[in-house]
Amino acid sequence: MKILIVGSGGREHAIAASVAKSPKADKIYCAPGNAGIAEYAECVDIGAMEFDKLAAFAKENEIDLCIVGMDDPLVGGLVDVMEDAGIRTFGPRKNAAILEGSKAFSKDLMKKYNIPTAAYENFTDSDKALEYLEKAKFPIVLKADGLALGKGVLICQNLEEAKEGVKTIMLDKKFGTAGNEMVIEEFMTGREVSVLSFVDGKTIKTMTSAQDHKRAGDGDTGLNTGGMGTFSPSPFYTKEVEEFCEKYIYQPTVDAMAAEGRPFKGVIFFGLMLTADGPKVLEYNARFGDPEAQVVLPRMKNDIIDVVEACIDGTLDQIDLQFEDNAAVCVVLASDGYPVKYDKGFPIKGLDEFKKHEGYYCFHAGTKFDNGQIVTNGGRVLGVTAKGKDLKEARKNAYAATEWVEFENKYMRHDIGKAIDEA
């Protein structure tokens, strides 16, 4: 098969590495790709939002399967464009990707179908939002309705902060049009767990659990980022939690989307909060998490192509989805100053070391080739992932492997997986 992957980050590198293991993959392309993905795929200079160019390329090169990794093209309707061009494509169509594309839509869906989530109100008028906050209980959460690279969520401790937050999201439009509508939500406490799942429109099969670290600094300080590291499985995702979620969250979400005439095919990412009142949905994403994919996919036993095709064909119920009985930890190597201001273009040394060790991976997020050498090209540069028999061993291995890599403004958190010790 000829396969096209759309995206350019660590998630797409993890997808490409999984696809490359399949005997069905004869030729892999990635648009636009990055320096790490180039090991498995021919990188094509087409942006993820250039839908017509992607469809033309796929037709011209007789692509058998397209896998869309990123949220923007999914929410924008790339799957519809590809399918209309006759290309088999993995991912939700535009009318289903709204599950991630609009927080107001997803909250209303959960309310309508009794899926457990935080209490909330939606606002399109900033004055009404401010009025609501005068009587609200703090802390409280403000969310830009649309896509904001995982950064459009503000936790406000008091009324002053909340008023400033409304200004940031709705008036100053810090997150662009994503802030035209805003969700104000009760603040939930508990353990956060991420569960990725494959969905074929009616059947859902969940993958192994993971937990992400969003804050830039050690001890969960600093600004929210796209993710500074992650571990899998989560020790807090017990059999009881899983059974509750299967009954009240996972299948009901798939059924709700089908009932709304928006059948979902692809990956649903469930961001869960394990509260004192039981698990509740924090958010949905309509694709693999990044960096969750970097710890979940290396542990998957199945051929990813078999699973992806079953999702497209509606035959997921025939797949026995299996994961290794071990653990994985990913530590993100970022550019110092991320997520605000950082320099790029520094040469990266030590990448060859990973090929010498079984169970170690270096997923490229922000890299490119410059005169034949690999240089930094983003805030999150690399995701260093290692497996181990358990979480503690995987964490030890991952941190040891971060020492193999050098670039000038290398920055990382030193406490990824700190929750492992609390389990």
C-alpha cells in the first residue's frame, strides 16, 4: 500500500514509525513531515491545510490510505475533501470533528446525553459572561470554544483573574476566532487521565491509558504548553474506573454522535478527571494526543493499518486490540523559553544513539534539515520515549536517554511521571 500521513509533529512521527512496522506499507509519504519522519517517509512540501493540493497529490500518486494526524485539518474538513476525491482516509469527517472543534458543542452533547462532565455555561457575549462571573464560585475555568493549540484554557482563582480572562479570550482575541464563543466551567479536582480510542462509527475500542504534563515548569508551574511529557499506563486508571467509563462515557459518546447524524470514525481522545464523584469528561479531542501517541503507539501489538482500515470499514468489532504488558515514559526536550519566546536553528547531536538500543525512541516534533544536518525548528523539539517493565523503570530509562541528545538551548522538566510515586 501507498500511505500518506498528514502532519509534522511528534505524534505524526509516532504514527509513521507504527505504519513503517506494517508489512502492508510499501511506500509512506508525509505532508509536510519533519527531519525525523524522513527516516520512514518521503516528506512532501504541502501544508496540512492545503486541502486541494493534498487531494491532488494523493490522486496523482495513487495513495491507498491517508491518515490525518492533526486537529486543524480534521476540524476544517480535510477528510471530506479526500473522501470526495476517492481517497480512503482515516479520521472524522468535518461534522464529527466538531467534537473537538467546538467546546460549546461537546459540552451541550454531554448535557443532552447525560455524559458526566463539569457544570458549565456557554457565552457569545462578554458582558453576559462577566455578569455570570459576579455570582460564580472560584476557582473557575474559562475555555475558548475553538482550537487554540491546547492553550485556550484559563484557570482563574478569583473574580479579578476571571475578568482578565474574559478580556484575553473574548475581547483581545488572544486565541483568534477560537474566542468568539467561550465556555465557563466549574473547576474539577482529581487525577487527570487520557484515554485514546479507535472508533468506527458504532464500535469503540480503547487503547492503554496515559497521563500528560501540560505545564512548562517542574512542579506543574509556568504556562500551559502542548505537553512536556507523558507516561503510560496511568496507575490511577483502575479496572473500576475503566468499567464506569465504558458504561457511562465511551460508548455513550459514540452513540450520541451517531444519534446526532454525525457518526464518528477515527480516534477519540477522552481527557478525564477522576473526581471524588467519579470520572468526568474534561475534554474530547478528535485525534491522537501529542505526546500521548508517543507512549501509547509503541506499546500497541496490532498492525496499525489493520486497525485503521477496520475503523474506515466499520469492522472494528472484529479487531482484538492488544497492548504490551509494560510501561512507557516520554520526556519532551524543548527550546528554553517555550511556550513564549525561543530561538531555533541549533544543530542536534546524539540522535544515532537511539538506533543502538531496543525500546528507546526519539520522536521529532520541531526539527528540520539545514545543509544536511538536523537542527531545532520549534518550541517542542524532540520526545524521548523509553519502555520499561514498569513505570519506574521506564522513567529511569527515558531520563537516561535524554542525556544522549544535545542542542544549545535544550530544556526539559525533571519531574515527568512524578504521580508514579504517589500511586
